[in-house]
Amino acid sequence: MIKLTLKTSDGTEVFDKDDLLYIKAEGNYCRFYFKDNKNILISKCIGKFSSLEEYGFIRPNRSEIVNVNKIHRFTSGAIWIANQIFTVSRNIDIEELIYKNQIYPCEN
């Protein structure tokens, strides 16, 4: 299991990668949303977290990063995670990104 750390104003949070559902930009801040309905506001812009792509996260648009393992439905224009809908930018091939992160179709 992969552990990640996140520096907050109260110290450093340590959590399992699979507990993080998604990240949303809020201006120059980011809010991290976890599966236990907890969320943490961080005073960094979303671009600082692009390294999460190495750990199974994708950036479907400029303001969000999502955990590929938490996707339960997708189309060419949207992703669903925990009853939240995330818009996919037109210039992104979402199927290629998702399949690259080892989620495979059951049929051809």
C-alpha cells in the first residue's frame, strides 16, 4: 500500500493513496477529498500536485485531479467518483489516460 504525505498548517498528514478520492482547486488553494468524507484545504495551487500522476491519479481538467482507482463510470466528457461528476477537457483522451493506469475494458 502506498502512503502519501500532505503538509498542512497543523503538521504533516499521512494517508493511504486509496483513501484520497480527488483534489479540487479553489483559487490558489486546493481541497483534498477523502473517502471518509474528510477534506483538507491546502494553501498551494493544484499544479504543485502533478507528481501524483505517478501514483495513479489523472488530471481531467485544469482544476481537478482524480484517483483513477475510484472512478466508477466515465464517458469522453465526464468522470464519476463518489457521486461527483468531473468534466473532462476536450483535448484529453480520457480512455487512454484511464487504460494507461491499468483499468481495462471487459470487452473489445
